[in-house]
Amino acid sequence: MSSSFFIKSKENPKFSKKGKNTAVTKRKGDGDSGPKSKVRAKKPNSKYNEEISSDSEPESPTVPRKRQSHEEAEYAETPQEKKLRLAKLYLDQLKEEEEKRAEEDDFETDLIAGRLEEEVLEQKGKLQRPIAKDLIPPDASEIRVLRGHKLPITCLVISPDDKCIFSAAKDCSIIKWDVESGKKLHTIPGGRKGTEDRHVGHTAHILCMAISSDGKYLATGDMNKLIMIWEAETCKHLYKFTGHKGPVSGLSFRKGSHDLYSASHDRSVKVWNVDENAYVETLFGHQDAITGLDSLSRERCVTAGGRDRTVRVWKIAEESQLVFHGHEGSIDCIQLINEEHMITGADDGSVSLWSVNKKKPLSTVKQAHGCHGDAELEQPHWVASVAALQNSDTVASGASGCSHNSQVQLWKCGQNYRGLEPLFSVPVCGFVNSLKFSSSGQFLVAGVGQEHRLGRWWRLKEAKNGIYVIPLKRKPPNTEEAKVTE
């Protein structure tokens, strides 16, 4: 019995192999599928199932494998085909990158061409960017007022990076403000009269100030005929310039340099080199006290001659001057818009636009800020300050008068500066003694006081001394135009 068991066990594997082969052969062909062959095929399968695939034999794994290998044979790519496909993808990618780069190059070329054209127009003094059409009046809640001076603010400037404001007043002090927070960064206190020898700073009303185009130097001028030079970053005192025989009423740095121009009630214009702490020369011509001065990149400056009712363009290198007439009253303020055009304001209430190539104004608006007083004794609000957003069509003027209903008026200049169109006004309380646009054109700053910067003809008790920071808001994009563009 035991021998028969061993004989059976020896035969089974052999039979199983044969059965397995037979089963495979029969599946391939159309042979018979008798019960004996089926049993023999299943029996060894159950015994040796650990040595084969986890797919069971009855599910016929051989057929799907053959089909799968047949499909792979149909769709599998050769190494050569794969190389070609990857090369094509790479070439397509390169093509896309080149097209994108070409578009960017075209855009940059157009941008550079536009900038070069602007630079040429700027050098010629003919650049007039259209800004005014997009400006809208700010809400009253958006206007900030910075307070810190004890007496009327007379002048102010904005740093070239638009981050700081420097202001000065009749209290002889200078304050450096942070534009974003509205906080004081530094205060240079004023001194009392008679303390000039020991006090570092001004001891008389400060009338004018200027900052260099690189933001390095700050210059201030006072009633005591002195010009002080400060390090703008630290407010450290550097130099003191003397030489004028009257109050210093105007200061301006030549753009791109540290050459300083100064104007005075002594009717002269002086040139200084701040880097070398040196006096250069003096120019004469006005017949009355000079009330304002401005300059840009060229070696020239412009001045307002007050009661002599002239505007003058001083060509420093040639030591010559051009004389312009137009206002009927005292010309109290002046500002260059670009190298060829300027704006002035007078105590007859008029605002005028000028070209340096014409002796008469291109355009004049009389009673620009309205009138005050009784019907028979009506007087125009005189224009005490003007400002220009450089190389644009946007200017501003500030009114002063015996009424507390003063205002800052924004204007749009016509084509080629022939004409002035009112945009909107911002009410303030007091004399608008100084106006400045930020370099970016994002805001306008007004220095307001209870008195006019040059005198005490009236004192407005209702007014408060302060710096008005006025945002220049733009119109939102037109919805219909945006849809069409999309």
C-alpha cells in the first residue's frame, strides 16, 4: 500500500507537467476538452499554486498576456521614434519661447522708443503728458492735514522719492514729515532774534526752501538775508551763505546738479556751488523785490519781479536775460512746467501760462479764484502760490485774501499750453502760501497759514496753520470700454 502511494506521488508531477502542456496546447487549438484532461489540469494547479502567478489557471492568463503583448507591439514606440517625438516637443517648446521673447522684445523696443521720444521732447521743453483728463476731486475725508508749526507755514518741498515733506514757517522752525504716516521725523527749532551767534538755525521768518534733485541737500532762506544748507537725510546743518542785502525770497537747485540759485528783495539773483561751499556770481535786472524763482535742468532760471510786473529768464552761461510782461498787478509766484513753459500768479487774481519764446502770455485767466467784498468794492482773491506737475498738462494755484473761503484750484492746460480749463477746487482755511506736486503725481501738498508769507496785511483768526496732503485720484476704468477690450 505504501509502494502504491509512492508510485502515485512520482507519477503525479510528470503527469501534471504533461497535463499542463496538454492544457496549453488544447487551449491553443480546437482539441477535445474531456473530463479526464480537465481533472488532471486542475489537480496539479491546486498543489503548485504558490509557484505560479496569483491569477488562477481557470481564468486563462495566457490569453490576456498574449493580447496585451500584441497591443504593446502595435503601440510601443521604438527608441528612434521616441527620440523623434522628444526632439519635436523640444523644438515646439523652443519655438514658443522664441515667439514669446520676440513679443517681449517688441514691447521693450516700443517702450524704449516711447521713452526716448519723451526724453527728446523733455529736453526740447515740449513734453506735455495728458494727466488732467483722468483726475477727479478727492473726498474731504481723504485729505490729511499735518499740524506742528506754531505760526503760519510759508514754504515747503517734497523729497524726490516722495517719502518726506519739509516745511518751514514764521516761527523760524523746519519740520521733516513722513508722508505715509504723517508723523514728524525731525524738527529744527527756530531761535530768538539776537541769538544768531549761538543758535544753529534760523532766527527770522523762513520765506523759501529748495531740495536738490538727488535729495542730498536742503536749502532755506530767511528774512535775515541768510541761506542755510542742511543735509536732508539727517537735518544736520552744513553751511551758511551770506551776501544778499535783503530777505531771501526764492531758492532753487539746478536739476541734476548742486548749483543753487537764490533770489532776494535786493532785486538780485545769486549763483552758488553747494558742493564747494562757494559763491559763483550775481545777476541784476529787476526793478523791484523778486518774489519767486524756479529752475530745471538747463543752466538758466526764471524769476517773478513783484511790483515791476515782469517775468525774467536768466541765461546764466551767456549772462543775459529775457524780459516778459503781462500781468496788471504784482507777480508773486512762478513755476516752470517744462524747460519751455511756465505758470505765474499775481495779486490782481490772474493766472498766466507763458512760453520762453514769446514775450506775452500764451493764456491768462482773470479772477481765477473769484472775488470778495461788496458789489461796489469787489476785489479778486490774489494768487499767492502756483505749482506744476512737471512735463504734464496739470497745474495748480492757491488763493489768498481776506476771506477764510480760500481754495486750491487745479487746472488743465490746453494743447501747447494755449488755454487753461478749471478741473476742480479743494477748499482750505487760510492763505495758501506754498504748493508742490509730488514727483509721481500721486498727491499735491499745500502749506496754509493765517497770514500771507510776505506780510501781515490780514490775519485770519478762523484759519489754522497746517499742511494739506491732497490725493490726486484717477477715474476708474470705463466699464463699457473694458468689456470691448476684453
